[in-house]
Amino acid sequence: MFSSIEDVIERFAKNNYIASRRIATVIYLATELRKPVLVEGPAGVGKTDLAKVLAASLGFDMIRLQCYEGLDEGKALYEWEYAKQLLYTQILKDKISEVLVGAKSLTEAVDRIAAQDEVFFSERFVLPRPLLKAISSEQPSVLLIDEIDKADAEFEAFLLELLSDFQVTVPELGTLKAKHIPLVVLTSNNAREMSDALKRRCLHLYIDFPDRVQELAIVKLKVPEAATKLAEEVVTVVQSLRKLDLKKTPGISETLDWVKALTLLNVNSLDQELVTETLDTIVKYEGDVRKAQEELKDYVRRVRARRGTEAGSDKDLLN
Amino acid sequence: MQEKLVEFANLLRENGVRVSLAETLDAFSASEVTGLSERDAFRAALRATMVKRASELPVFEELFDIYFSGLGEIIKQASQAVQNALSMSDQEFQKFLDQVEKMLQKEGKNLSELARQLLQNNSGEMERKIREASRAVKLNGIERTIEENYFARALARQLGLDKIEAEIKELREQLEKMDIGSELKAKMEEYLERRLKALDDIIRRYVRMEREKRDIKQKEDQRLNQIGEKSFYYLTEEELKKMNEAVTRLAQRLKNVITVRRKRSKKGRFDIKRTLRQNLKYGGVPFKLRFEKRKKEKPQVVILCDVSDSVRNASRFMLQFVYSLQDLYSRVRSFIFVADIGEVTECFRNNDAKEALDVALTGDIINVYAHSNFGYAFRNFVTDHLGAVNKRTTVIVLGDARNNYNLPHDWCLREIRQRAKKVIWLNPESRNTWGFGDSEMDRYAAHCDLVEECRNLNQLYRVVDRLVAG
């Protein structure tokens, strides 16, 4: 576990994640209080990454449950493999009759079978899904429940038992208690308001888009091969794009994609022809692309004007 | 500290942030982990445990600033002001305070506790005393600006300001008799006087701050209510913008409710064929039951929106609402009319909200400067677009039914109703004026399943609630 908030920041930085103090504090609290964290925020600000990095920096396993509409217990918790069980009984028919040899009455036969109960109802026939895996895992783990807002309200209610007691009931086997209480991270894009009961059990963390300095640091960390000047320009443009009224506001991941794409194409400044063609890495709708193009043109014009005056002053000096 | 946290939780609740008891307990344990010394960590701890909605974060931030830097900060500032008035550096002031303490030991044996703390600059203890006193006078009940004076006086009385004043006066007299340098004496005297004023100042500012705490909520409430209740006709540019957000949220809410409802009716009758097929791998033993899937009945909506001059402002909103609805449902057909009727479904689908509304309202589709003629529009709808209406369609008419004494042709509406599942009429005019002058509302109302007055956002909310429920 972490020793302090600074420790969180440091260890996250080692795993290429720049955590603000606010994020680090919440993570530190989560590990100390053993409470799940509900991470909210716009798409592409590193919500999912947070869980991955948390697992990596603690050396825990990460178990991921992606939520979607119609996700049910069978896919999230466990499935009982009837087919396998049936197959086993079929194959072992002879063995079963051996057990039953010499039984004088039906009661005795049933008793003998009952004595072998564990064979029929054992963990052998349980197919563990992410939630059960997290609970029964021998090593401590980080459980990421991604996009919980996509799952149904019933599933949320079902999660409540798990999140408060860290135990689940499998009818065939009884109640399973967690060997290690996993660190739980839930992420939500706010497609749906989460229930109060769930929110109450979690620490809440809202991650917003980073400011210019932070974003630049992130770009430098994740795409070290990018030229500093290009990175600065890209970040400036993306920051101003976020202020526009776009259908889908570009997140950090989009910024990174764009920088990577531009670096790959050997572009080193935004006032080149090629740049407009790569715009679709950051904006995903046609209407948005149009708006972004205009913003970009505006930016290039401003930069050129500035450079123009600088060049002008150089000339003055020469004269 | 615990008391302070409980009080803070109450304050959050008063300002509309839902904080449960369990969350307050979490805040205790979280603040124990982070400690109090580091302000940012403490703030993050409280934020993570007490505030669970992004929309409530600004309220939290503001209250945290007021509450946790509040009184302590005021006291600190007051003593800083005294120091500045005496024009001393930090070191000099500290030395001076030592001298004051010495003097107090000699002369101030019968000083009250608060006076002593005040003169010795013991801000922590002072803060505690003032808080106690403010609880005694029920300062948290303050609501209006006019009450400030009353509460300031009450708090001063509770703290025994008169007594402290008398004590300090006495001290000054004693000071006269003491034999210390005249310069120091003058300084001491000024110090005593300024300190007394500082206490008064602290009380006043604290009372004002307490009132402001309550105010944040009121301001917010008022603003929302105003917009909610304000008629569509009288909105300013700024309010229009906010209204648009609200309408979009409203439509979103409608969608949320609908997805939940779809879930509930997921299973239909037992499906024998699929059950058999599914269980072949178990040798025909039906381990897994299969049910027929209920057919999702996609809501179909046809909207007829009046965009004539008389309802210009209201129709902007209605169109915004129509636009949001069309975004959410796949089967919405939208028409606008004044006298002619024209379909805007495609236009709404392909354009941004703002552009779409502009196109609809500037007369590219129909002549928007004509005199409204509901009868003519309905008749045209029946002849040209009746195919859009079938037994699953909900028809929503948005308009004031002011027909300019033209033929109402209410038989058209009857015909539409016969084919449709439901006809809903939303009228942006006040109910009292329906049927007067050229209003044909009464005549049309006979052929509607639901007629609602819809002149502001709150009413629109109610209508949506009814639509969702029914």
C-alpha cells in the first residue's frame, strides 16, 4: 500500500501517469479506508487508466468488468456449468453404480450418493466471471468496473451487496467471502445518474480536463518523441477546441493520438497543409471537424501574425 | 473537529447537497487519514466523501472556503490589521506581545478569559469562544441582511463585550500609573484600543459571513425558480441560453425513464421452441428457460409546431424541445406551420440545433410571416401527411390556437385523432384566455386527449412527467 499522498504521486509518475494532488488524495484514501472509488468525468480523461496504473503501481492483478446494457449476474459473477456437470455424471456412471453396489434400500443408496455431494457441487463446476475472480483471488487485486452507467439499474443494486460486504452468495456452494478485499474502481460517463445507495458507498472523484501545463506534461510523458514546440502548439489548440460547442469534446487520449499522428508524419508545426487532414483524430463528427478547422485556421493566422511582427522587428534591427 | 464536520454537513444539506449520515462518518475517517494540517488534502478528502455529484462541486468549493477559512481567517486578518496599524514588523510585534503578556500578569488579574485571549492574540481559543457564543444566539438562523445588526448585537452581548470594554478601560487607567517608558505606554494604549475595535470588527464580519453562507443557496434557488416560472414570451438572450440547456436536460431525462421502462418488461411468455433448442446440449433437460422477447414498441411521435409571430418566443423553445426529442427517438416527424405546413424532420436531423432552428424560423421552409391559420394547416396535413399517423403515433400540437377568425376545420383534428394513439395539445397561452377572441382552443380541445397549458419550463416539466407516466 501507499505510505502517503506523495508516495501515490511518485509511484503513479513511475507508471507514466500524472496524478494531481486531488486524484492522489482520493486514491490514498481509498487504499487506507478500503472503500471503492467512483470516478466520473468526460470521456478520455484517463478514468480507466487510473485503475490500470493503480494496479501496476501496487503490483496487484487487475480484473476488469466492462459493463453494457443487459449485463447480468451470469456474465459478471459466475456461471454454473450444468453441461460439464452432466457430462461428468454421464462418464462416471459406472463409478456411481460401483458406489451404489450392495445398497439394500433406496434410502441407503441416496445416503451414499449424498456422501459424495462435494463431487457434484464443487468449485469445479463454477465458471468464475470477473466479480467472483476478484473475490476469490489469492493475490490482492484491483477490480475495475468500467462504464457502470451503461449497466442496468438492477445490476447496480446487485453490486451493492458486493461493495459493502465483499461476499457473494452462490446457491450451489454457499457464501463466499473475499480472501483479500479488492480495491474497487468504478468509472462512469454520466450517461445515467447513479443511485444514491451506490454513491454513498463510494468515494467520489471527478476528473475534469487538465489545464494547459498538466496536459503538456502528460503529452511529454506519453509521447516523448514529439517535438516540444509541436506538443505546445497541439495542446494550445486542443485547449481552445474544448471551449467550443462541440458534439464530442476531445479528451486527453485524443490529444495524444493527434500528437502521435503528427509526429509520425514528421510534422513539426501546425501551419502545414497536412495538419487539417489529421484533424479527424481529435474530433469525431463532421460538424465538429468543420468547427475545428476554423479554430485551427484562426490559430495559425494568429501565430503567423505574431511571427510576422517578430521577423519585422528583426529586420528593423538589421537596418 | 467532529462537531465542525457535522455542522459543515448540515450546511451542505441546507444548500441542497445531499449528505447522508454514513457519508459524514466517512468524512470523519477520511479526515483522520489525511490529517488537518494539509488543507488541500483535507479538502479533497471531504470532497470525495461528501459530494457525489459533479454538479454539486461548485457549491461545495464555495462553502468549504467560507466555512473552513471563515472565522479563523477573519481573526487572523483582524490581528494583522492591528499589527499594521501599530506599524510593527512580525518580530517587533511578537516582542511587543511578550511585553503585553508581562503587563497582564502584573495588572490584569481580574481580566475575563476572552479579554485575555484577545489581548494575547490567542486566535484558536477566541475562535472556539465565538463559535460557542454564536451557537447560543442561534446565529445559523440568520437569513436577511436586516438581521445582521440584531445578531451582531446579540453575539456581542453573549460574549460580554460591555464587560470586556470596561475591563480594558480599567486596564488603561492602571497603565497610566505604571512606570514604563512613555513610548511603550503610548503603544500599549493604542494597542488596547485597537484590539477592542478589532473584536467588534470580528463579530460584524463573522455575522455577515454567516448570512452569506445561507445566501448562496437562496440565490441559486431564486435563479432556477425564476427561469422555471418565467413565461417563454419574456425571456432575455441570456435566459434563452440557460433554457436551452434545461430543455436538453429535460429530454435526456425523458430518455432515461424510457430506457428503465423498457428493461422492466423484458420478458414475455414462455418460449417452448427456443427452450428446447437451447437445452439440447443438456440432453433435452430444460436447465435454461427461454422467454419470448417482448417487442419493443418504439414510440412514434408526430409534432406539429406553430411558429407564427404570436408565439415566436415560445416556439423557439418548443422547437428546441422537438429537436432534442428527435435526437433521442428514431421515429419522430416534425412539422412546422403558420398557414402552410412543412416538414422539418430532415432539416433537424442533418443540422446542429442552432442552425436547424434558424432554418425553421427564417422562412426557408414555409412562409412564417403569414397570418396563422390553423384550419388551413390541419387540412393540408390531413391531405398530404396523414400517412405519418398510425395507431402507434402520439401527435403533439404546439400552438396558441389563434386562428384569425378563419375556418377552424376541426374535423381534420378529429380525423387525426381517430387514426392516432393520442393527441396532445400544448398551449403557450394562459388558460384564462382560451376561447376568447379568435382563440379556437375550446373547439379543438374536444378532439384532444390531453390539453395542457405550457408557458414555462416548470409546466413543460409537468407535461413531460405525464407523458412518461402515461
